[in-house]
Amino acid sequence: MSGEEAAVLEEFLPQDAMDSGAPSAERRVLLRCLEPIADLLADSELTEIVVNRPGEVFTEGPNGWRCHERGGLAFSHLMNLATAAAAFTRQDIAPDHPIVSTVLPMGERCQIVAPPAVPAGAVSLTIRKVAAAAMTLDEFERRSLFADIRRASDGLSADEEALVGLRDAGHWRAFLERAVASRRNIVISGATGSGKTTLAKGLVALIPDHERILTIEDTAELTIPQPNHVRLLYAKDGSGVAKIGPRELLESALRMRPDRILLQELRDGTAFYYLRNVNSGHPGSITTVHADSARLAFEQLTLLVKESAEGRELAREDIRRLLHLTIDIVVQMSRRDGRYRITEIHYDPEAKRRNAF
């Protein structure tokens, strides 16, 4: 193993995965498994290579995401690749341990998720290419890194001002469209059967096709039309073969180059991980909660955060403040006369600013 590979391993993997270099036989097996994407791994213009399901690969480069058909990436081949990549760093991947963080022979970081943490017949691979060299500030400037900077302030952004205008004018369809486009965090509240999931599907459909979407669900319920998406699944009440839950899936999702991470529903301890998600640099979440009004949605979420092992020690006031800082919009749903209705929308960016400073 080269010094570069060892350095990446030391930073990225548990110490017990680093006892010694991978045997040359394991390295050769892994390289053979990587042959269907060898040209992509060699392309210095690419930064990410992801496989969401058999037969296709998405790559991210200077012009965004691009899809490639790869007939050689059958499910059986992907599982062999996953097994070889895990073995390269002395790890195993199996139904009871379906998530592995590893590296490839040239130092690329690789996140692997196999069934049952993804749907049967699918394997998710996320490969992050190693930067050829560190960039200088001169190079950053040539690439316009500093072109869109604005001073941090407690004033409203252009998107927030536009949303306030649409709210005050009662243009609710345009309001929701702008909210999704500007990556506001949206919680849909209501009773069972009030249309929460139906509205969530409609809002998810507004997400641009060029974004990479990851969902965390206990059942594959959301409709995700965007082609570059991965469903991460866990068993409700920890009853599945793989003892993984929203926490483990969120930690994996953060290593899978998401544009948005969508949680199916906030219940039990998932509310705490929702807060971690929307504070991780991936805004634009769309999720649901059971509550009878927008105000009570915040109360319900406070109780749900307190139910989690990580949130029970937090003060109620701190949780409430964090919820108001992270949740931009609450849409209240109800069912009347056999029809779904939106009865209330909460959006108060001014109050959010007051909570922040």
C-alpha cells in the first residue's frame, strides 16, 4: 500500500481496519471488479462517481451530473465489487452489516450501501475522487469562488423577501414552488389520512432533475422522479436483519454526495436526526409530522426530540429555538368532506432571524 493510500485510510477508517496493507491478491480482485468504470476513475475532470442501481453510473464534473449506461454493472457484479472493496480494508459487507466506508487502490473514498439498507436488487456506491493537488487562492479566484459572497447580516435574503411577498399576497402555489426551488426546509403537518404524504410527493416532484436526492424511509413510500436518487431503508422498531436506523443511514447519507436528504416522517427519535440533517449543509428537506396545527407541530417535534437518547438531555427551550432556526415552513393539512385541504401555512423569516442573533 502506498503512503497516499495509508494516509487516506488513517483519516477515514477505524484503526482496526488499518492493521496492515491489503494483500496483492485482494488488490487484483478489486481492480478487476472496477474495470467497468476504470475509464471514469482515470478521468481527472471528474470529482464524484456514483452507482445507484445496476446498469447505470452518474458522474459529477465541471458541467454537473451526467448519466452513463454500463451494462457490465449487473447486481451480481456490484455485490462482488462491494465485497472486494470492503475486503480491501479488512471489512465485511453482509445483510446484517450493509454499510461500509472504505477506500479504493488509488485512494478514492468509497461509501457502499447494500440490501436491506437499499431496495432489493440495488447497490449504492459513492466514490469521491482524490484531488490531484491543493488549489491556491489564485486558482480559486480564477474559478470565481469569491464572486457570489455577500456579507452575513440579519436582513432577509432575496429569496426570503420573495417568499414574504407571495405569502402576503396569498399566492400559495407560487409560494410553495419558490420554497422548494430556494431549498427551504418544509414540514407538512396533519392527522393520519390528511394528505401529508400526497402533498410531500407533489413538492418532491418540484425538485430539479439535476439534483441528487437521498431518502431515509422505513418503507419505500415517497415517489422520487429525479433520476439520480438513492433510497435508504431501515426497519421500523429495529426489527430487521440489519440493526440500523435513521442515525446510521444519515451518517452514511452525508458521505454519499447528496444535494438533499429527505426523511419520510418525523416520529420517535428521528426528529433529532432531522435537525442534524438540515444543519449539515443540505437544506431543502421535505418531511411530515403528526400534529393538529403549525404551532402544535413545533410542540410535537420538541417532544419527539426529547424522546431520542441524544435529545433527552437538551433543554426544552434550546430544542424549540433550534427548531425555529432550522424549519422554514410548516404546511398544515386536513381532510374535510372527503377532500385534502391546506388549512394553514407558517412562514416567519423575521422570527427566525431574531432567534439566530
